[in-house]
Amino acid sequence: MTTRPATLTTSPLTPRVAAFADTLTGDDLPAYVYDLPALAEHARAVRAALPPAVELYYAAKANPAPEILRTLAPHVTGYEVASGGELTHVREAVPGPPLAFGGPGKTEAELRRALKLGVARFHVESEYELRHLAALAEEAGRTADVLLRVNLPLADEALGAAALAMGGRPSSFGLDPDLITERCLPLLAPGGGPLRLRGVHAHLASGLDAPALLAVATRVTDWTRHLATRHGLRLTEVNVGGGMGVDYSRPGTRFDWAAYGTGMADIARRNPDLTLRIEPGRALTVYCGWYLTEVLDLKHSGGEAFAVLRGGTHHLRTPAAKGHDHPFTVLPAAPWTRPWPRPGVRDEPVTLVGQLCTPKDVLARRVPVEELRVGDRVAFALAGAYAWNISHHDFLMHPPPGFHYLGGGSTPPQERSAPRR
Ligand SMILES: *Cc1c(COP(=O)(O)O)cnc(C)c1O
């Protein structure tokens, strides 16, 4: 957090969001504003960059709002869900497409529900879970299609850049390779039994660039092919996970989907018998959302400027969770009408904080701004994923933000302001 670009205030709003922001009054803030046509266009471009052989699932945990799930529907093959709650919610919001059910610690009730709803794939995380699923499937008279989640050791170089490593080292996620061969395969003997082993799943890290993710995908598909050969198995699928990087310090840039698509086409050519699948979350939806608010107060302390915003990290926990300065744009607002001077800063670094009584409520630290005054609006970009839904909404009992899904029908703030769980 010591070096940063000269300014983080360079991520423009889309014209649709900018025009809508003008219609909001102070009482309508803070507000989450989503540009659904922009999301659709981005998802279309991602799909177009991928070879037809690669299936695209959306990891719902990044942003499970029904409007988001539905906007993505024409562009994705299916959805990855990681809890019974997501399973029920996604099935309801988008009834048609296939679901993959992953995540650690699946309960008996969740597994039963998944069997009943007929999820397309179970991503199995442990030997215990495999046995549990087999027993429940047997009891329900159902067949469960299984991918075993593998935790493959990776060279440190491969994960060095990863923001969130979930594997490639000791981890609570997935199965070590020898547990798969020694403990799981014997439970999955082909011909009969309630479980059908389709292949392998891996989600080893989040926040990787295209070359690093392609190296991981190559490693996982090679390992799967060798597993099939060594054990005489017919494995037909590999899900290489999500984790496509999003650079919050350069909000105008995007993950290199073109390079990734080309690399995945090569992997597909080398593995004609395997269906390849990916399940990104963040890199699909992060760009379509903004958290819009205003400066309530502005002051100096120890020579540093602090702007207090309406709202805070209880709505947008992303910068606190990831330890970054969240990119924002200043929208200068209405003339000053109070009879005393308007507090403001010009050409100096300012720390943007929220209304919470904790020093952790920081959205961006010492970021240079041209000008920022009380009453100005601030639009945080890259707030379409892991933003509202990872935040601790009820802490301090401030009012929730409004939610506006533009280009797909807008809901008045008060209607959507009930806590969303
Ligand atoms: C979180 C998660 C994803 C999505 O990760 P992103 O970094 O949002 O792309 C995909 N698969 C699994 C198993 C996950 O846990």
C-alpha cells in the first residue's frame, strides 16, 4: 500500500450510470448501480474469446443478485454454486441451466436437496463427502455425477502472484492426489453404484493473469489424462476453476481473455476427449457495478486530509478484505448553499473513510485528488463482485444502500433496502 499510481480516479462511469447518478438525490445515497447491458456485452465478449469447446460457468458467490444471474444466462453454460443457499437461490432465479455444486463442508440436508434438484455436477471435496454422497444417492435412488476436486502441488512461481491461493499447498480445499488414487477411486469403481465419476475439478487460486492460469490449466488437464491412463478410467471432463485476475489499481484494464482463449484452444486440441470448463466469478461481474455515495464531512488530522463518506465498508468491504485502495471517480456536485465555508481539498492526497466507528473503515488511503469537497459525489468502480454480498451490513445499523439494475428495470431504493440474505 506504499506505492500507487498518481491517481486512482480515472475509471469512468458508463454513460448509463453517469446519467442515472444525476437523478439521485442525497437521500438516495449510498446506492449500488449496475449496468446490465454493459455486463451482457462483457460476458458476450468473454464467451466469444473462448473456444467453443470450453464451457463457461459463472461462480455465483461473486454476485448472486437475480438480475445479474439472469443477465448472464444467454452467455454462460451454467452456474457454480457453493452452498445450499446458493443452490436454492440460483435454481429459482434461473431455472434452466445446469448447476455445479461445490464448496467445503456440504451438509446432509444440502446434499439431499442437490440430489433432489438434480444438480449436473457434484464437486467432491473429501473422501468423507464422497462416501456421504454415495450413501445419500443410493438412498434417494439417484445417480450423482462427480468431479473430484484435486489440490495439485504447484511450483511456487505459479502461485506467487495469486491474491488468494486455495490450493497448490496444504489446504482445506479439495483432495491431495494420493488421496484421490488410493482412497477415492476404489469407491468409484465403474459399472454400477450411485456415483458416476466424470472427471476432475480444480480451483487453485484467484487473481492470476492469463499465462499463470493457462499453466495451471495445463497442469490439471495433464494430471487428469495421466490419472485416466494409469487407472484405465474414462474421464471426460476437467473443470479448471475460476480466478481470472482483476487489477483494482488499474481499473481500466481487463484480464486478457483473448490470450487465455487461445491457450485454452491449444489445451483443448491436445485433449480432444476432454470437455474443458471454467468457472470465473469476479472477472465476469466486477466491472458492471458502482457504489455511489457522497462526502459528508472533510477535515485534516495531523496534516492529512480525511473525507467521511455516507456509507462505508459495511456496504463495500472489498478494500478492507483485500487491503487495497478502491478505485473511485469524483463527481463534483451542486453549488454550496450553507452560510459557512465549504470544506474541501485541492491537489492533495486524501483518505476516504466511511461512517463506522472503527479505524478499519477505510475505502482508499492517501489518494491524490484534484479536488474533493463536502457534498461531492464519489463513485467507486469495480463494485459488481465481492462487494455488497461480502459486507457486514448490520454493523452500526446505518441504513442499507439502494440497488439499481439499469437497462433491465430499476427498483426504488426503499423496495430493495430490506436486508438481503
Ligand atoms: C470462488 C470460486 C470461484 C470463482 O473465483 P473468482 O476468483 O471469482 O473467479 C470458482 N470456483 C471455486 C471453487 C471458487 O471457490
